Amino acid sequence: MIQLNNIGLHFGERTLLSGVTFMLNRKERAGLVGKNGAGKSTLFRIISQQQSADEGTVEHPKHFSMGFLKQDLHFDGNHTVMEETKTCFSEVGHIEKEIQEVTAELAERTDFDSASYMELVEELTDLNARLDLLAPGKIDAQCERILKGLGFKEEDFIKKVSQFSGGWQMRIELAKLLLTQPDLLLLDEPTNHLDIESIIWLEEYLGSYPGIVLLISHDKQFLNNVCNRIFELEWGKLTAYSGNYDKYIVEKEQQREILSSAYVNQQKMIAEKERTISRFMAKATKTSMAQSMQKQLDKIERIEIPEFDTKAFKLRFPEAPRTGRVVLEVKGVSKSFGPKLVLKDVNFIVEKGEKIAFVGQNGMGKTTMAKIITAQLQADGGSLQFGSNVALGYYAQNQSELIDVRKTVLEVMEDQAPSEQRTNIRNILGSFLFSGEDVDKKVSVLSGGERARLAMACMILRPSNLIIMDEPTNHLDIQSKEVLKQALTDYEGTLIIVSHDREFLQGLSTKVYEFTNHTVKEYLGDINYFLEKKKMADMREIDTRKDKNVGVNAQPAEVKADHEEIKKARRRMQYVERDIEKLETDIAELTAQLNDPAIYQTDKVIAVNRSLLEKQEKLNALMEEWENLVGIIG
């Protein structure tokens, strides 16, 4: 159990939190919602004792553990994924030492009936329960289960952490947090770096979590599937609602209607009494009665309609310069990363004014294609041909993370602004809710949503007629998503957007490109048309349902391998790739020996040449097996 009592926090004259009070018990899963900047992450830091409140207390039992998903990561780059994950179990040693100390003290005590003795017994019970949760004898199996659930493959376990992007490193941090199983799990936007399959796994995991879960999320479906309580932060005040997000919306609207009706009725009653008092005061014989009625009226507790936070950032993309009919033509584009083929002979045409959605499973090449178009990546084959007068704008999946955190909001904008926009910077920032002293804040203190808004403010400094946005709704609150969607709907240029958010894409996209089996399939309709054709209920099925055919030209009899076959193939691939790497090293060494003229003066040349041929044959066989495994895994 954890309880917050009248938590308050002030910054000068601004009140961020006021009288925040709530209690959570074991197995409760609560969502904390509110606009970006409402104080949600700050409240998390207060709960986790990373920041002090000006007023109030945070109460919890002794030996109560809390886990907080950090946003600033510090890994040992030489650690493998598995080694780094196991570092979370350092607590096991500390607990075991505490158990030994408490056990030794109990052995020496004779005051069995004293309160202090019973406290020690209770402490030992808690420590043993905590150790049992961590299950030190099953560490490898636990790590494997959590890492796989978060999207890692077995072959990833032996790779260096430094080989993975920031998003995947965040998954490692989340895995470490889940493995420690704290009494209170604090998750700040845990789905931002996860694909749909991993999100669904996390939902199921949290559904049976034995402790308390308190999470911040702007993903309505995630909140619906995980939470049984919702806390809303608005104007520094916290309001509790029972049920999931949908129930919270309904209950909130009902409360507003009830309060509004009660307010109207009370105002009518007050107005009638005031008219009566006014009439009575005009008559000498009724003055005392009027005074009595006034005293009664003054004692009435007035109903107040709370001020709802309706502030929203304003976004309007600059007028797009005119282009020709064809904005972009992609011809035969292919891309591999080492042995992994991502795109093969991709062809499509983007025409003026189209709003195209890139959809498909994670890893199918959506972001890769976006990066090739924006020259972030070089294609292995094929070509791109832009139409006349194309001005490109790009919002990357991690755009907000690319901003220099050492600079202020104003400095970031000044660095990005062309000369003709420099006098307009403060007006633009004001429309993105950065006004007054806000523009002098360091980027490092901004919330994820505030950084996302700043990144978008930078993007509109230069007019563009082809905008590419990769998962732009990450970090944005629900209201901000709606503002962005409306701005993109009104945008007169051409749009390519990568997103898993069906609600966001509805009414926005006019054409859908599905990335599957290394290529692209076109659907001449909106996202609802695409889902109807695919016979899918929502976007989640894209990431969780594999195509029935193994390849583009597969025959009807060729069906996808079942789950068990895929697991076996992944395990086998780990060893195949390891053997391939060793053989390539051996072949390089043998080739170097044969390139040395001195070897031909000895009798070693025949043996070396025979060994080289044998290893080359083995390598060819393994490469063929690797390709077959790739076909099974998909």
C-alpha cells in the first residue's frame, strides 16, 4: 500500500500540484492522465523520492520497493544484452545479507513477546518474500522470458548493448525494471518504444502483476486494457475515477453535467432569494427578516464550476510551394542490413496532394523507406526521382530526442530559423504553448510532450510541400494528437505518415501502402478500407498476424510456419550465425597464408588449400541454411 497526503509543489507564483491525495493497494493498476506539462512526471519523481514536494507526505510500509522507468540511460557498452539485463539482480545479494543479519539478531534475542522482536520477525518475513519474488535460482529463465516478451530474439542476447538504438536500449531498461518486481511499478510512457506485439505482451504481463502499477500513457487502448483506476491531473488538482479510460471519459462527462445542472439550479435559487431580500429591505417592517435571510444565504456553500484546462497548442503548416503532378517516384529500391533483406525491388509513385499511410509489421521497412526518401539512408539498389520544386520536411520517430538538451527553447529555435523567420520565433513558440519564461527553459527539463511540440515548432520554420512523419504521436497527449491531426488534414501539400494509430489515421490518409515480404502493396482507400480488405478489426492485428504466404510468389500450399517452428528456427539461427562468423574468420586467415609466397617453399600449401576448400563448402552450406531459416521466421 502507498498513500499520498496533500502533496503540493510550487514554482514561484505558479502552483503545479495542490492537495494531491490518493491511496493505492496491491494489484491495483492506475493510469495517470492529463495534458503535457500538467505535472504527471513531476508527481512520479516525488513518489519515487527523486524530488521533494513543498507540502504533504508519501507513506508506505517498511521495505516497500519502488521501480521507476528512467528516461536517461547509462549502460556499459561492453555488456551484452543478457549481461546488462542481469545487473538488475544486484539487489539479491543485498537482500541475502540483510536476511543473514536479521536472522543472527533474532537468534540472540530472548524477548519473544516484545514489540521490537515482532518487528524483526515481520522484517524477516518481508525480506524472504522479496527474495522469493526475485527467484535468484531462475535468473536466466526470467531474463529470457521478459526479453523475448519485449521483442528481443535469442540471437540478440549475446550482442553488445551499444549495437542497439536508444529505443531498444529503453526496452532493456524496462526489462530490468520488470524483473525486479518492485512493490510499486512506476511507468512513464512505457509503450513509446515498443511495437504492437510487445505492447500486447506488456498489457498481459501487467494484468497479472502482483504489486501496484501506476503508469502515465496517452495510449487510450493501453489504458483501457491495463487500468482499473484513472487519476486525472488538471490545474494542479487530482481527481480519481474508477474503471478504465473509457469509463473515466463517461464518468467525467456525467459529473460535469450533474455539476453544471446543480450550479444552474443554485444560481436560480440565489437570484430569487436576493430579489426577495431586496424587496424586504425596502420596507422598514421587513428589514430584520431581510437581514436574517441574508445571513442564511451567506452560509450557503456555493457550487463552483471548475476551470477546465482547454489550452491547446496551435499548429498550422506554412503554405506549401506548388509542385508538379508527380512528387516522388520510387523505382526498384532495395535495402539490406548485412545478411538481412528489408526491401526488395520496391516501386511506387506519390502524387501531389496525396496523404499516404505507411503500415505493416515492425521490421518490414517502413522507417527504412522513410529514411531512404529523406537521404538518411542510402539504398543498395534502385532510384528515387523527385518532381519539380519539391521541398522536403521530415519528422523522425526520435525527432524530439535529437534536440540539444543543453540549450534553451529559444536557442533551439534560433539555431533552426532562417533569417526571414527570426523576428517571428517568439510568436511561433507562443502558439506551441511556450511563452514568457518558458522560452528560457533548458530542453533538459522539458517533458517528452513539450520536446515533441518544440520539434514540431522547428519543423514549420521552413515551408515544405512533401512532409514525411514517422510515428509523430509519440509523447503527445490526446488533445495534442487531435491538434496535429487537424493541421495535417488542412495541410495542402503531400504527406507520408508512418503510424500504428488507427484513430489518428482515420479521416487523414487517402491511400495506404502496406509493407510486407520486403515489398509494398498499394490500397486505394483510407485506413478503414485497408483494414476491411485485410479483414482486420484494428491496427494491432497488422503486427500480430502474419501473412499466410511465405513469400510474394508463394503457392497456396505454402503456409506460414507455426509458432513452435519459428522458435526452433530462431534458436538454430543463433548458432548458424555464430558458425558463419567463425568460418569467415578462418577462411580469411587461410587465404592470407596462401597469399604469402613463403608458404610455397614448404609442404604446408596442400594442407592449407584443402582446409580452405573444406571450410568454403561448409560456409556455403551454412549460408543456404541461414536463408531457409530466414524464410521460416519471416
